[in-house]
Amino acid sequence: MTIANTVTQLIGNTPLVRLDHVADGVEATIAVKVEYLNPGGSSKDRIAARIIDAAEREGRLRPGGVIVEPTSGNTGVGLALVAQQKGYRTIFVVPDKVSESKRAVLRAYGAEVVVTPTDVEPSDPRSYYAVSDRLAATIPGAFKPNQYSNPNGPASHYATTGPEVWNATDGEVTHFVAGIGTGGTISGTGRYLKEVSNGAVTVVGADPEGSIYSDPEHVHGYLTEGVGEDFYPAAFDRSVVDDIVQVGDAEAFAMTRRLATEEGLLVGGSSGMAVAAAIRYARDHHLPQAATVVVLAPDSGRGYLDKIFDDGWMIDHGFADVVAETSQPSLVD
Ligand code: PMP
């Protein structure tokens, strides 16, 4: 019998697929780890499972408990599905730049969603950090996972994503590329791959233009969701990362659209960003045929149908060139 007892047992063990068309001119193998095949649709299911297990073990989450977290969506989905299976309620605080469709997904899992303004300082009482702190302090039995500082985030990737990449490539992986949000993915996976390969695997971060990681002097707003920060989270271990490649919104969104139309991979903007970074890195470093570059694609494009995949939205946000470059001529008069 291979019937899972609960949906949480379906987390992880996501497949790798080789890129063909979009990696034109690159000799190395570029393989994408397709994290939208997790049951909640993103890599964040992994951290949710481990964070909740650890909180139960440590007595920070007890029967009747409520999970309160500021999250841009994916972590919420992961936490919501693991929490409901274990009988906990969930409240998520999200900035208003997060699309209505993402919020609707959280509600569909039975979570409560509180929307806060994006354009305020983290110290502002209306900020999503402040609102979630207040809720966590006042609701009885509340537990705030804090994915930015919770060591179980990187630990989940050390325990699952890292070994999966190593085993699926029979230890042939030479480079690992991932976007950096909390830094959990790259820190945990990168640390495992470096340890198991005795330092032979090169770990490359992908970062949006405007984020602190690649250019602390020029922090500004950008539209790629889930990656980049304006502060250094504790979940991010910079020492694991060998190089950081900066990718602008236009390049990230163009690659996101090409992955859907040319590779059949409907992924989110941070996946397009990571793939664009991997391809540029492979080209710039003339990586040979023997190199195997694994890129982690965190989530599905379904959450961005009204943004990156909507020509009107793209044009309104200054990406008319990207639309022209990535659209196919109509076959219908
Ligand atoms: N992409 C998306 C869409 C995400 O939601 C996240 C998580 N914030 C990331 C990338 C980055 O992953 P991490 O937090 O592990 O650095």
C-alpha cells in the first residue's frame, strides 16, 4: 500500500527536470527542482512541517493553540495545511501587495487573513511585523513561528531538500542556485550540499535588484515576490553562499513567462528570477558540459496569473518590452 495517511506525508521528494529551450547556448545541465509539486504548492510546506513539530516538542504549541505569522502567502499555506491536520487554527498577516488570489487560497484552507499596508516602516504599528506581534501577544495559546529567525526553516532544507538534490543527481550536482527570502532554503540546502561534497558544490544566491543581499547601498522597492529583504534575517547564513547574482524584475518576469511557454513550467516570479540567475551564471563562468546546476523553483505561477502572466498588468508596470518579447503572434484574425 502506498496510500499516505495524511497530506503532510506528501511534502518533499519533488522532482528535477532539465531545462532545454530557455538555456540555449549553455553547455552545463541546468535542472529545476519543481517545488510547486508539494501539496501546498511551494517549498514552504517543508519548513511548516518542521516548525510545527519542533514547537509541539518544545511545548510552545499545545492542543487548542493558534499559529500567528506574517507571511506573503506560501508559508501560510504550508502552516495552514499542517496546522489543520494537527487541530490548530491559523491567522496570517499579509501586506496589501500580496494578490487577492493568494489571500483567497489561505482562506480556502480555513485560515484567517489580516491585511496590512506595505508602504510603512517595520517599526510602524500598522506594519505586518507589528500587527502579527500584537496578535501573538494577545491571543491565548498563540504561537508565532517567525520564519525569519526560526532555525527549523533552514534545518528542514538541510534535512530534506539537500539530500534530495544530492541523491537525485547521484552526487553529480556542482552548483546549487536559489533565491534568498528568509534565506532558509539556500542556507539549509547549501550547507548540506557543501558538507556532503566536502565543499565541492558552489552555492549561488539569486537576489532582486533593490534587495539588501546583493546591494546594501541601493535598497528600494521591486515587484518580484517572496525574495530579497531590507534587513538580514537570522535564518540566512551568508557564509554558505559563494556568490550572489542580481536579477531585475524585467529579467525575472521575462524568464518566468518563457518557462511557462517554452518549458511547460508554470512557476512564480522568484523561480524565473532564480533560473535567470543560474543561466547567466553558467554563461558568465563558461560552465562546461560536465557541470550540473540545480535551481530551486519555489512556487507555482498560478498565484501570479493576474500579475506576471497578465499583459495589461505588465504593461501598466513598465514591462511592455517583456510582453513584446515573450508573446506569440495570434493565430486568430
Ligand atoms: N520564493 C517565494 C515565492 C517565496 O515565498 C520564498 C519564501 N519567502 C522564497 C522564494 C525564498 O525562500 P527562503 O525564504 O527560504 O529564502
